[in-house]
Amino acid sequence: MQLLDPELRRYMLRSRSGIQTSDGRTPLHRWAADHEEWRKQIFRDDEKRDVNEELRALLEYSNGEELDVLDASGNTPLHTLISRLVDPDLIKIMVEVKPELLYRENAVGRTPVECAHDMYLRACVQNPPQFFHSEHWVEKRNPIKDLLEGKQITKEPSVDHDLFKIGQIYELVNAYLERFPSKRRLVSLHEANDVARRIGEEYQGQRYAWKGPGSKTGVRAGRAPEDEGVQGEKEGTEDQSEQTDFVSTELGAKAYGAWRKPQRFGSWPGSSSKPSDD
């Protein structure tokens, strides 16, 4: 990284991958999203230092300019880190570089703080406080509160480990909200439309049984029988069922049955006369 020109390096770290063929993420966003094992792993101290130094190095080279860039799904890197339940130290490093990220909306209008709050609320609903009744005492236990107090911290991947991280992330983002008050940054109309357009293009083939320009056929599924012979010679023995989904196949099959020859009034399909009443 140090061999590259500083301006070129900064430009490359802000650039997104191809949104038509990939997820439209910056290098830092891809680095954060590819570490799915972070959710189920507890790092040793030396491993945590290495991961933290990698994140600090990327942010130092780019000055944190890529932290505002949305990926193809409309999320910022901070949204991704919180949703993946990564180590809170990584979230802390990112927020310290740019605290206003906590107020940055994604494409659907949710801030990272709201994502953390929803995760915390969902965990509380799924794991309600437990009551133990006896003749002499009643004890009330809250799993998340106990984990935050260090009473049930586990060293193995489990549900308790996820609850512990959810509680830590929730406490962390609320602490930074008090330290760095700011205004909510709304998602722009251009960003929301860009995400909606890409999602629409992704599912267009399923809606209209259409093979896009990148496909081998480039024609509508369920084409006319006279065209199947010519197209079949080009495609060889390729399995047609692998090219279209169930909805597209059924739509193409029903399309030709919809245009039936008009029948005379009073006639019944499959018979020359109306059946008798008896």
C-alpha cells in the first residue's frame, strides 16, 4: 500500500466494485463483510490487535472517506459491522474516526443506532426475563443484563455469546450518541433510487420470464414452437429447466393456452352438443 501514490491509493479505497456483477462494496466494506466467522469467534488478545491494526491502517490510508459509501444493498460499512455482530472494538474504531456515521441512514432509512436498538429489542423479546418462584423468594433474571455484568460470559460459540455482543454493541452506540450529538443524515433520493433499480433488475427475469442480455439465449422463456428448433441447434443439449425457474416455465406454458380458438355460443368444449340436464 505504501508503494502506491497517495492520491491514487485514496481513490482506489473509495472505489466500489462493479455493481452489475458484484456487491458494489469498497475494499474496507468487503474486508468487513467477508469476516463472517467474527460472529462466532472470540479472539485472543494478539489476534484482536492484528485485526484492529488492519482496520486502522485502511482508515488511515483513506482518511475514512469510504465510510459514507453505500454498497449494492444500500448499507454503509458500519451497518454491516453491527448486523454481523463483530467485535465491539472494531465498531468503536470506526465510530471514533467519523462519529456522524451513527446518524447516517441506509437505503431504507435506518441508522446504525436503530439497527443496534432493534437487535437488542429482538433479543429481549426472544429471551424474556425468567422468574423462579418458591415459597420464600422470587428471583428475576435478565440474560442480557447478566451477560453485561459478566455473570454468564461463555468462551464457546453459542446463543449467549451473541446476546453478549448484542448488549455490548447496544451500550457502545448509546454511549457515543451522548458524546457526539448530531443531526440525522437522511438518505438521498439518488441513493435510494439506485438501490431500488439494482434490486428491480435482479428480479426482473423472475417477474417477466425474460433472459437478460447477459444470458445465452436473450429471448423470452416459453418461445414459439417454430423457434425452438433453430434455437435448440445453437444451444445443443443444454437443459432448458436450468435456465428458467418454476414461475417462468409455467408462465411460458400458459401463455399459448390463453389464445384458444373462439367457440360458438351454446357449444361445450370436447363435445358437439350441450349435455342433457339429466
